[in-house]
Amino acid sequence: MLAIQPACEADVPQILRFIRELARYERLEHEVIATEADLRAALFGERPSAQALLARLEGVPVGFALYFQNFSTFTGRPGLYLEDLYVTPQARGRGIGRQLLRHLARVAIERRCARVDWAALAWNTSAIAFYRGLGAQPLEDWRVFRLTGAPLEQLAGPDGG
Amino acid sequence: MLAIQPACEADVPQILRFIRELARYERLEHEVIATEADLRAALFGERPSAQALLARLEGVPVGFALYFQNFSTFTGRPGLYLEDLYVTPQARGRGIGRQLLRHLARVAIERRCARVDWAALAWNTSAIAFYRGLGAQPLEDWRVFRLTGAPLEQLAGPDGG
């Protein structure tokens, strides 16, 4: 039986293992430097910045979704941003990803959110077909930019003006 | 003289006017349904979901930045997401956008954020050149998906499973 529940603090090590597995699948494992302490602070600290759902099949963890709330100035309403969605290779093909997204859609409706957004790697055609099948639309007109590392520090620094 | 400060509750009507001007510039004015009450709740309610900076030139509001905190599972650290950046046409060319982003970069460093992300319209080549000039990189490999409206409600509903 499949059960999807909000993660609790004891699930942090499992979620970090899943984050590493997801990064490996996305060929981005070198980017994972998060620690259990980081994740504990983000999910269960004084001012949590994210929330997670854990999927269990017959009691065994088989996937997770990690998300946070954002805000749309055009709609004037909050939204949800799905940072990570992962189902273990052995448990795929049973609709577990769909059930995780369905749970998230319910959270969105409960909170009067205008939308749920997330990013997919362009080469991950099977994930993209799955998302389109749910009625999600790619935001074709937009490009995402990121400022990080040295350019971020430089802009913030005394010579950044 | 240019001053950039966190917006206060009395700035809400001005910020909403700027949001509408920005939407008009982006040719998306039809999407703006936000009200002053929505914005007040988001920025100054019990559980604020976003924050705003207001730029004033000789005391006159000339632009704003609206942002919220997100979370990166790979770095294990929070980030900032810049939802809107706007400078009035009359005040452009004086580096006010840069100063708004610089202020945001300092907020990011103070909060130990890993990065600042935002989206730009693909046709807005002058904005994109400005962002690249700051050292921001486009995330070429990623596509953003959005689930909203009827498909979101359907997935959350009794027949969504």
C-alpha cells in the first residue's frame, strides 16, 4: 500500500539520500553539498523555508517531494514551487510521482495558491511527457537567470556600485 | 539622490501601480488581478510570503524589487527569488536597476543564500544584456513547468488519482 505523508525530522537522512540519488540521475551529483544539518534547519528549524512529502510503499520509503511557497505579484496569490520530485527506479511505473504531485496539488488548493511551478531538465523527455500529461505547461517565453558565487559577492561588495 | 529601502505598508498602492506598469511593459497586463489587499497580506500580513524594496529618486518612487526566499536542496542553503524588478521609463539609464539588484545581493549574502534567481522574457534582450553584464547566467538546460487553473483543480480533485 502506498502512503504519502509530510516528512518528519527522523526522515531527514532518508531525504538527503534521495536528494543525492536524484542528483546522480540528473548528472549533477557534484553539485550536492547539502548536509543533514542544512536539511533539518530548512525543514524543521525555527523558520522553516521548505516542506517535504515522503512516499512509502508497504512502509518502505520510495520517493519524496520537496517544495516551498512563493508569491505571484500578477495574481496576488501565493504559489507552490516544487524543488525536487523523486521516485526510486525500482518503484517507478506505479503512479507514485503522480500521487506525490496530486498531494501537492491538494496543498496548493487548500492554501488558495494560484499555481504549482517546477523545473525539468530539457533532456529528460520522459519526465516532460509525464508533466504534460498532467496538464502542466512549459513557460516557453521565459528564461531563468542565476547570480551566484563570485559575481554575486562582487555585486554585493564595496566595488559593486 | 537615490535611496533604496525596504517598502513599508503605506507603499502598497505605489507597488501595485508599478506591478501594473511592469505587466504592461511585459505585454501581460491582462494577467494582473492582484489587489492592494492581496499585496498587503503578502508583504505585511501575519506570515509574509514576500518582501519588497522601493527605490526613490529625490524622494519620488522610481522603481521596486519584490522577492522571496526559496531553498536549494543541492546546496542545502536558502536562496532569493526576484519575482519583479522594475524602474520607471523616465528614470532608466541611471543605474537604478543595478542598485536594486545590488541591495538584493547584499540581502542574499547577509542571509547566507547560495544564489539569486529570476526569470526574464526571452524577447527582452536589453534586460538580458544587463543581467549578463552583472555576471548572471541563464539556466539553459532547464525548462519551467506550470500547473494552474482547471488541470490543477482536476489533479487535486476526487478523480485526479
